[in-house]
Amino acid sequence: MDPVDDPGTGGRDDSRLRGEGPSTPDAGAAVAHALGWLVGRCVGDCIITRAEIQGLLSNLLYTNSPPAGDTKLTTWAKANGATLGRRYASELARR
């Protein structure tokens, strides 16, 4: 099941995830990169790259493939909700 078909979406319109919604203009990508760079400077990390933004704009987050794991994101978020987002974890520090 694709994430957009998950019955836990609460009736949200996820048409943009399927590539059916309006596309984001290039100015939006430049603004997103600039904001990501600014926040990254503040926290000493790389928040998002131009390549990642292009991937998102190209709908690479969406897949028709079957799930690779057994745990739904919604199930995991409910189980970890008490600590989710409480502490920042740097991707650069993990390397």
C-alpha cells in the first residue's frame, strides 16, 4: 500500500504526492534552499540540499512499490510521540 492510500490520512487530499496537484515553481525551490541553508547555519547542519529539493519536486518520494518494512509511519509516530521532535539529531554528526 502506498502512503497516499493509507486509511490513516484523515481524509486529507494527497493529490500532490501523486503528482496530480500544481507544480511548485522554481522560485519556491530557491526559497526552500535558502531557508534550509539559513536554518542549517543556525544548527550547524545541512538541512536540505538542492538535489533533495529537486527529488521532492520530481515526486521521487512517491512510489508504487510495496512497503519495504512492516511498520506504518503512523503506528511508529503514535508509539514514539512522547519523544518525537524533542531533541535535534544532526545528520552530519552521525557520519
